[in-house]
Amino acid sequence: MTPTIRLRDGADERLKTTLNLTTDTALANHIGVDQGQYNRIKNGRSAPGPYFQARLLLAVENLELDFYDLFEVVPDPNPQDA
């Protein structure tokens, strides 16, 4: 296993509140990503790649949210096995 990045727990609701949106579809559209992609990332089935990270950070850049408010780095649980 290698280190990865994922959307923080609670980031979805925080984004919806901050952006005054009510649905995943509205949030995905606001960010500029596919709703299916957003749901996979939100539910932890897919890691947020650089495109998703950039789109999300650009959408909130003037709203006092930064990378660490929205994402968390998940370290490698067994770095000696890498």
C-alpha cells in the first residue's frame, strides 16, 4: 500500500454549506467535474486525482478553505514494505 489523498470526512457538507448548494450534482457542476466522479471520491471508492483537487481548490480559493480543510493525506501503514 502507498500513501494517498482522500476527501476529508465532512468536507462534502462543509462545501455544500459554504457554496450554498444542496445536492451532490449541484456541487459537482459547480466544481466542474462529473457527478459520478464526485460521488466515487466522496464515498472513498476513488482517490481524488490532480484534476479533481485543482478544480475543487479553484472553486473555493476565495472562501477561506484550503487543501487541508478538504483533503487528508493517508500515510502508508507499512512504509518498510514499500
